[in-house]
Amino acid sequence: MKKISWTKAAVLALAFLQAGCGEKIPQGKYTPEQMESIPAAQRDNLPAPTGGMTLNVGSETITIEEILGLLPEQLKQPAAQNNYDIFRATALPAVRQALSNRITDILLYQEAKKKAPDNIDQALDGAVEKEVNRFISAYGNNYALMENALKEQGMDWKRFRDYQRRVILTQSYLSTEFTEKRPVSRRQMLEYYNSVRQKQFSSPGMIQFSLIELDPAKLPAELIGPDEAAETAAVRISIELIERVRGGEDFAALAEKYSTGPLASVGGLWRPITIGSDSLAAPYDVLEKYALLLETGQTSAPIEAQGRILIIRLKKKQPASCKEFEEVQNGIEQMMQFEFRRDQYEHLMDKLMARADRLEVGQFAEACLQAGYKKWTGK
């Protein structure tokens, strides 16, 4: 089963039902696509508290095992070096991030509960049951598959319902807390476009060609005439091959038969080359210049490069391009709105994290590191 993504679950769970008293869960203002763009903490497969040293966040508790359970791959590999200083330097950022995610997750949910209407429970219950029914339908009412899927997520039915309730309430709170859009002028969009044009909207030029390479030192003896120097033979053969290509013979077949280059077995076809990237090593670095003089399907005259004779046939040529502002104006506005929503979210997370005791959080992170090192090294 694919893990449940918190943002996707939040959107899917938002089937806001009319409560019996006439009260509704506040309608979310974001589309599924917009909710996908809002960063959210990892909330999948969270293990239940198991004791040991804990960190209290409001009315909820975070355990060391819970944090370690989120980071097995990030911690196991550095622990294998059996050096705590190296392990700490490598693993501490991951532990801090996982811990920050859990703390903000808890604080965000607590804030959502605090701001929720007093009579929201009935509407929440209905929305949760609708999400449960959707989950059941997704597995064709096969309870064996469903039980296995929940087990893979570290859940049972009660935890699944609690999880959906948490997701629905939190997303509803976010949708009322965030301003969906801000006014954006054409001048602002133009400035943004110019700042990201090269990275976002420009495509470099590209060429691709096939190559016949004739290295005099590698020519088979039967191709060299009596009293003929290998260098002279290479020039003669290149002229003959060009005439045969122009007469209709297949360039790839001739490359496979006569080329002494490393790609002869694939008809001399080279990977696409980005124009201006200087990615070709000598003696092939001259080929881009000659390829740009050709049109697609044309074959070059013999090219001498460090004693070798090269013939190229252009397969593709795509000039560099850049989309004009008018083509991407709508996308520009969406990108700016996304950045605005992201800034709103990060500002909210910063406000929530400011409530946490930084000293206590730091000490708990160190305890997680020590426990993780011991767990994966036995020391």
C-alpha cells in the first residue's frame, strides 16, 4: 500500500458535511493542487509512544523511539562507521528536522482544536466516516486487504479514524488562517519573470549526430591499397563513404562497417549535445561547430581532427528558446501565489515553534542521537 500523504489525505478527507445543528466545518479555500504545494510535516506511519525519555508538547508526548522510528535509514548508515562524532555530525540535522516536524504537527493540531467551533464534533464525525467509507471502497470491501494496509501504516481502525479527524480539522484551520491570494500587478509579474526566466523558461539548444570515425592507426589492412599510406587511405575512404551516403546508402550501416570509433556498433549515434556546453573532449570537440553548419539529414565533408578523419550526419538540431512573458503569465501568477502561501505557512510554523522550549528540545534531540547510536551499534 502506498503511504498516506498528509496533504493528500487532508484534501481527500475534506468532504464537509452539514451538521444536524446547521453548523459546517469551515470550507477549505484551497484546491487539491494548491494543498499539494503547501509544505507539511511528515505525519505517516507514526509509532505509538513506548516510554523512555519523552518530550511533552502541550497535552501530547513525543518519545525517543517515535523519532528513531521515522529515521532508520538516515541514522543506520552513519552509525555503521562506529564513530560517535561522525554519527552526530551526520545525523543531528535529520533528528532536528524530524523533531521540528512532530512538534509543529502537534502544535498546529492543538491550535486548530482551540480555534474550532464548539459544535464541530458532529460534522467532524460525519466527515471522518465518509473518509473511512472511501478507504473501504478503495479496497473493494476486502477487509483482509484493508487490515494489512492499516498494519503497514502502523495503524488500527481507531488510529485511522483519529488520524483522519486530525487531518480534517487541521486543514480546515489552515484554510481559514491563510489568505488564498494577494493582488499581483503586471509589473510585479514582469519583474518575477525576468528574475527566473533563464532558469524556468529557457531551453538550451541541442544537437545530435551520427559519426563515422576513421583512425589511420586502426584501419584494417584490407582497406589500405598497395603502397598507400594509412593516412591517405583514410581520406580516400571518407570521400567514398560520403558519395555512398549521398547515393542513398544508410549512414548507420556504413558507420557500423567502417568506423573505427567507439560507437560503431550502434551506427555511430552520439547522445544529444547541449549547444555551448563544451562537453565534448578532444578530438571530438570540433564536431559541434561543424554540426551547427548542417541541416537535419545533411552529411558533412571530411573533417580532420588530430590525425583522424571524421564524418558527421546531423540527426536533430533544436535551437535555444525562451518562452515569452505572455505565454507564461498565468503560470507566473500561480508561482507567486504559491510562494506567498508557502511564506504564510512557514511564518505560522515559526510562530508555533517559538512556543517550544528550545533548551529542552535540544536536550531531547541529543538524547535521540545517543539512543540511536546505541541502537544501531550496540555500544
